[in-house]
Amino acid sequence: LFPFCTRFLLGKAEDPDIGVNSLQDYQLSSNQYFTLDVKKGQGRNNFADLVLQKPLDRESEQTLHLILTALDGGEPRKTGTAQIWINVTDANDNPPVFSQEVYTVNLRENAPVGSQVLQIVASDRDDGPNAKISYHFNNIPANAKKKFNLDAISGTITLIESLDFEETKEYTMTIAGKDGGGLVTHCKVEITILDENDNAPEIMLASLVNPVSEDTALGAVIAYIIVTDKDTGDNGKVTCHLHGDPPFRILPTSSNYYKLLSDGPLDRERTPEYNITVTASDAGSPPLSTHKSITLQINVTDANDNPPVFSQEIYRVSLSENAPLGSQVLQVVASDQDEGSYAQIRYHFGNIPAEAQKKFKLDPINGAVTLVGHLDYEDTKEYTLTAAARDGGGSVTHCKVHMLVVDENDNAPEVALISLFSPVPEDSPPGTLIALINVKDKDLGDDGKATEPTLFTVGAHTGEVRTARPFTERDVAKQKLVVLVKDNGRPPLSATATLNLVFAENFQEALPEMKSQPGSTETQAELQFYLVLALAVMSFLFLLTVILAVAMRLRHSGSPTFLQCLGPLPHPKAGAFFPPNFEEGTLPYSYQLCLSSESKRNEFTFVTPNVQVTDNILSRERSGVPFGDNVHQHSQAFVLDLSLVTSWEAQEVDSSQIFASLLHSSVG
């Protein structure tokens, strides 16, 4: 790095001689870099400088060997020599040099990530740190920087992201090589991406006629199709064809355009819709293909030429009588081959009984039959309905719906006393018929089968109550028999009937026992209340009738005695008198109770009493019998005689009446 003509001071030679024999001159061995400049001084002070005539190049010669000779002027001339060794040190006078100014490489687009693309190499003639070169990208596009990596030491370019020929076909980048002294050299790298058949063709509908009329002419254009392939060369050459044998064909119109044409008659009734598959294949190796489905509907102006059709002509269903309200019984379904409004179906019931209309409802849209009323197997065991389906054109089709009601155990047994043979003779032999009981259950099957456990013998099917053994003196004359009837349903239901029996030889013997028959305190109290009330009302009406009859008789006879009874007329101090033929006695007065087997407890029928009242039961004032003072005293003449009262005690289970005992009592 020393500049031209740089001087280097050399050492001075010594010669003890004087004069001409002293040091006279210096000589330098031949070389291309240095010359010797000798300067004369006074006396013996001659010295020489080493002058640089040419820049040193360490890369050419790292060491220079020079010989410096000192000469005197004597005869013979004597010389002295000195060797000069010059070590040329390195200077950063050489920039890096690339092996190529432009690197080019072809890279397949399917090259794996991490693969080595290429290695750039630069050299530097300098030595030491000045010869150390580092590499880096210079002004690289952003897309290339994402794809490639450059090793700063080795200069290796590596792929770090997948390539796509269809995205970028070529990458150009500049790489700089910089040595340790800061000198920089550039080179260019061009990477060309080679296309691979990695893209299947793409199919796009440019236009489509849909729906297609059934009377479309042959050769009519149905659709225009655009087919593209991002690959190049043979990889991008595409051909199209149709799958199957539809009444259509496909023809190319230009490089990427195809048209779909009709190629046969269309029949909507036979094939209302076509699914056409278009396949586009390229010429790559291996070839890639794409399938595109096109759905074409064949449209014909529809007429209402098809009525609705039910899926079944007769629908049958079994329904529990305890089915909850709102539950769906079944669904009737009808279809119509017509289209549009003609295919819209609505449902309704046909002519069905009013009772069925209260039980079932038909949804007009979905045909669901829903229960809206409670069912009772004992009331109706089967319903036969007619459902109608009407389409938008007015065509109607009917179907039958048979609903069988399934019996459930919802009725308790009913016990009825047909006849009672009482009193029962004490010496009745075993098996004597005591009573006939009618047991029935409205349920069906096991729900209506009854079992009748009892202390006496009860006929399982006849309902006959018979004695099981002879009665002895130790047996009580009055017997209370409770008949329990249970069915075999789930859950089982039951009913009871009570029979009060008196065992006696004759009716007169049984009468006291029957009179003392214990009853319910509450029932007897209630019965007494209504009896007293009825007797009081009847007595009042009877007295009122008698008084009115007497008054009317007196009024028609014109006797003033009647007016005296009604007004403030003067009376004798002695008062009114009864007639002399007045006698105390008893007027017979009977109530006759009539009770049928269907009568309920506390139901009575009173017959109007047959009583004859004498006209002159009250004497006129002239009889001399006092009337006013004794009328209340003698009112006891009207005595009510209840000779016989007959009552029935009954127990009601569900809606049946069971009559248990016959009671006789006489009220005096």
C-alpha cells in the first residue's frame, strides 16, 4: 500500500580508509521494485536510500531478497555487502471475485422444502481477514425472500417454502460477497421454476338453461362451459367428455370453451331430471382430471291429471281407551304426481258420525289424527272414519281409518241384589238359597273376571248366596254378610254389598229382630228428621184442609157462627160448647211407603191419607158445649197412626244400587 517513490533509509557503510580508498559508492542487486539513490556527503558521509519504483504485490511475491554492496575507490577496489530481506505484508487490495457473474438454475415446482438449490463461490487474493468472504442477498424481492435462504458462510441457497409454478415462474436475485476489508462484489442468480402437472383442470359454468323444456329441439345449446388448467404445455392441454349416455353432447368452441347441446328427445314423465357429469382431463403425466355435475330439470307445463294417492287404502290402529288427550293416533299420508299448486294436498274428514268428530281431529296440513275427546271402550269399541285428501286442482281421494279401542280396567264390578229370601228358617240345611246377587263388570277379559270370597257359599257365576252349614242355637239370629267382588284387572277394582239376614221360624218371630236391626246412627238421625218434618207438614196440611172445608160449609149455610169465629162478635161468657154427642176416639191415619229395587237411600213416596171428617165435628154455638176454651184441649182427637213403615238400606258402589236388608217397624 506504499505510494510510488516511497523511500526507505538504509544503513551507512563504514570504511576506515581515507581519501580515495574510503567509501565511494553503493550498488543494489537487480529487482523490479526498488532502486538505490546514493547521496554524497562530505568526507565519508555517503549514504543510500531504497526507493520504491513499483507497487508491491504480495499475491505475486510475498518476500524480496536484495543485496546492497558498498564500494571504495582504492586499487584494487574493495567491497562490502549487506543482504536486505523484505517481507511484503498483505493489504486489502483485492475485492472478492465470484466464480460466475450470473448463476442460473432450473428448479421443479415440486422440489421438497429444505433442498439445496445451488452454491455460489467467491474468492479473494488477499490474505488473512481480508480474504474472509461473507454472502448476503442484495435487493431481493419479497416473494423470493420467503422462498429461499442464503447461508452467509458457505453461500448455499436453500428452499424454505413450497414453490408454485402457477404463482411465480422465475426468481431473480442479487447476491453480494464481502471480504474482511469491506470490499464487496455482486453476482446475479436466476432461478427458473419448472412446471409439474400438479393442477387438475377447473370447470366453470358460463351459462345454463335450467329448467329445460321437454320439447327442446335437437342441437339446442343447453350450457356454455369454461375449462382451464393452470399448468403449461401438455399439462395444460384439456379435453372434455360426458359420463354415461345422456341425451346431450359436448363440443369445444375455442381453446377453453365448450358447449353442451341436446342430442335426443326428453321425456319428463320418464326422467324428470338429469344429473350430467362433465369430466375434464389434461395431458400431463400422470393425467389429472376434474368432474363437474350439472343438474338439469325437465320442465313441462303441468296439468292436474293425477289425483292424490294415499299410502294405504285402509289405515288400522289400536288405541287404548285411557290414551291422553292431544296424543297422535296416526298420520295419513297422500302424494300427488302433479307439480306446483296441483301437488299441494290438504286433508279433512269425510262424512263421519258426530260422536267421532268430538273424539278426533285431522290436521289439514300433515294429516295427523289427534285425540281430542276421552274414549270409553264400554261406550264405543270401534270408530270407522273417512279421511279425504284434496289437491290444489280440486281432485279428491278418500281412505278408511279403522280405530279399535282397547279396553282398560277402568270400571269396578257392579253388585246388585236380585232377590233376598228372608227370614231364613233356623233349621235350614246347608246349601239353602239365601239370596241371589247379580255381579257384572263392564270391562272385558281379565278386567271383567270377578272373584267373590265370602263367609257363605257364593256362586262364582250364578251369584247365589247359600248357607254353608246348619245353624245351631249358638248362632246369632241376625247375620251380616258382606260380599266383596274383585276383578282381575290391573290394577284390580272391587265393589261390596252388605246383606243383613235374620234366621227365624216365621215372620212374627223375626219381626222383633228386624225392628232392632242396628243401623248407622247418622243415617237413622237423618231419617228421623225427614220423617218428623214430613209428618208435621202433612199434619199441618190436613188440619188446614179440614178448617177450610168447615169454613166453606158454614159460609154456604149462611150461619153467623162462622162470622163470629172470624170477627170480634160478642160471645156468651160460658164460651163455645161441643155438641152433646162428642166422643173421644182415634182417627186411623196411615203412610204407605213404596220402594223399588232402583230406589236410593232416603227416597220415600207418601200416599195421601184417606181420612173422612164429619161435618158436625165442631158443634154450633147453640149446642151449649164450650168451644174456645176446649179447642186446643181436644185437638188430640186427631191422632196420627203410622201402622207400618218399611225401609230399605242400600249401599251404592259406582253407579249401581245394592239393596241389603228389609226393615219393618210400627209406629203407634
